[in-house]
Amino acid sequence: MAVSFALSADQQHLVQVARQFAEEQMRPLADAVSAEPDPLRRALLARPTFEKAVAAGFLKGFIPAPFGGAASSGVDAALLVEEWAAHSPDFVISMAGPLIALMPVYAAGTPEQIRRFVAPFLVDAGAPVAAMAFSEPDGSVNFDAPPPARGISTTAVPDGDHWIVNGRKQWASHLPGWDGDGPDLMTIVCRTPGGVSLLVAERAHLAGHIEVEEYLNLPGLRGCMTARIRLHDVAIPKENLIGAEGDGGVLTRNAFFASGASIGTFATAAMRQAFDVAYRFATTQTRGGAVPIIEHQSVSDVLADAKGRIEAVRLLAWRALDAVLSGDPAAPELALHSKVFGSETAVDVINDLVKVVGVTSYDTAFPLLRHLNEALAYPVIEGSNIGLRRRQLQSLFTAPGYDPLAASGLS
């Protein structure tokens, strides 16, 4: 069968529906978020839109079809994410919490665990949220390093039929949930007697056992509910252990392949919006000259280079997300390239577009800096490029039998 990059009729319809929802609901939300100085109040502004998205069935689009959701392919997921992230990437990150938090459940959960933990996100009403409680305030890139390194410092101590969890977490969206008593589901990376492990805490386990130390005020992705929290004496039933004790390292790394691949799509959305701003500026502004500035070769060259790189990142992200959700053996490498190449390309491209516009872009009332601030987050969130993602690529490259053509399907 020949490879085709043409969108099917269903995919074209998905783009239209997603774009309409984004323009009607997320564009006003983004404006409101921009005007609100308080980080908690900013995050809470998203809840009415979140509820509308759930009612429209969009949350099921982040749950793979084999587990009852509507995510049938990685390309479909990328199409949805790009349309929404073009207007409000912080909203998408909040809604996509189950994409990461449930990945270990899909991979190693029992049928009963899968049924129970996925059920809250197959609803048609409300605003259920999930969090992958991985990162810690002092950094977690070496979370599974052997002694004498500290590694992950959140602990889970067995106590009868429960694990008692204590520790601090940061960065994952919606760690406090909407009301400070936690999300509907939290997958916690912690240290048990058997090593780094994963426990799933449900909202009933978390309520009353979360202390919010600070809601973080971010320069980009400002609508994300990003906080530093302390978990104190969270009692989680022993049957909520995912896999076996000590499986947490592999399960955690694998959980971030989907989100890593999706960063290429977030990067595409930021570049797409920034290009639109710069292109409109270049075709309408003369800056005191006789012709629009796009007629100067240097300006047109920057726009041409930017557009080519946007298209390249988009196609790489499609391929990477499709590989992850379909279980393609090439998924880890493709996801890493989508994360690293996509995020760093976005920073370079948008910075070049800033130069096209010139000093006008340095005014916060002009929309270009917003997209640059979004892009600056992408090399460091979902696993920093230097601290983690390039190290993962190094591990792939140095593994016995590595085939450079395997990811392309040409080996």
C-alpha cells in the first residue's frame, strides 16, 4: 500500500470541529487568562470550557480506543492538539493529563485496574483531571539512579493493606486538582522497599492529604495549574500498585513517550500562530518604505525557511504520535526526535520571526512574544532535552544492534 499524507474525510471533519471549538471557546479563554494576574484564578478560568469540552466528547479523544476512548490514531490526536494548542496550549496540557497518567496503567495494569482507573475519563459531564506526579522540586532527571544518588525522594511505606506516601511534587499540571484536594487520579512515582514504583491514588485517597506550597506564576503556558505540593500520609490501597515494585523506572520513562511526541505538535501550533502574525505584518507593513517588507529578499528568506521547518516538524510529530499510539517499535526514537527537534526548532523559528517584525514584537500587547514564551517551555517540559531526552537518544544509539534505518521503516 502506498503511503499517503492526505487527510481522510473523517480527519478533515475532526479538524473543522476542533478548530470551531477552539475559536469559539479557547480564544476568549486565552484572552481572559492573559488579563488575570493571579496564577490560581487564571487556572480556574478554564473549568467552564473544560466542562464544555467533556460534554462534547473531546476528553475521550485522549483515551485510546482499545480502552474505551476515541483516540483511534496518533494523527487524529495530533490534528486535535494542533488546532487547540494554536489558541490555548495550556488548556490542552490540562485536559491531556490522562494521556500521561494512564500510560503505565495501559502498559502494566490488570484488567480491573484499567477498568477502574480509566472510567472517570469516559464521562460526558464534569471536569475530571489526572496528573502524573513525577517531578520533584529538587529535580528528577536522575530519579532511578542507584545509591549513593538520592534519586526520587517521595516514599511509599507498606502499612497493612495500604501504602503510606509522603513527599513533594511539582510541575505536573493539576497536582492540586481544581479545589486543592487533588485530581480525580494521580499516578505517583515513588520509592518503595522494592525500588522505584508507581502507585495510583484516587481522589478519595488524596483529599485532606495535599498541602499546596505554591501556585507557580509561569511566563508562558500561563493557564496551566502548576503548583508545588506536599503529599502527607496518603493511604493508597496495595492493589493500586501498577506492575511490580521496582517497575517504576521503565514504566515512567515509557509513559512520557506519548507526551514527548506531542510536544512536536505543540511546537507546530506555536510556530503556526507566530508565522501567521509575522506574515500578516510583512505583507501589510512598509515600515516607512515604498513597499511591504515581504518584498525585501531578506524578509522573504526568513519566512520561507520558517515555513519549511514548520511543515517538517508537523509531519515528524504526526509520525511520532502515530508510532506511539500504534505500538510501533520505532516509537521511542521518533518520539524523542519530535520532542527535541520540534521544541528547539520552534524556539529558533519564532525567534527569527521576531526579527522580521522588529522592535514592535517586544511590546507585550503585540501577540508574537506570547508564542515565543510558549515555545521556550517546550525544550524543558515533558523531560528536558539536555537532562533527559538526549540521554535517552544516546542510550538508543549505543544499544547493541541499533539500526539507523529502523525508525524510518527502511531497514
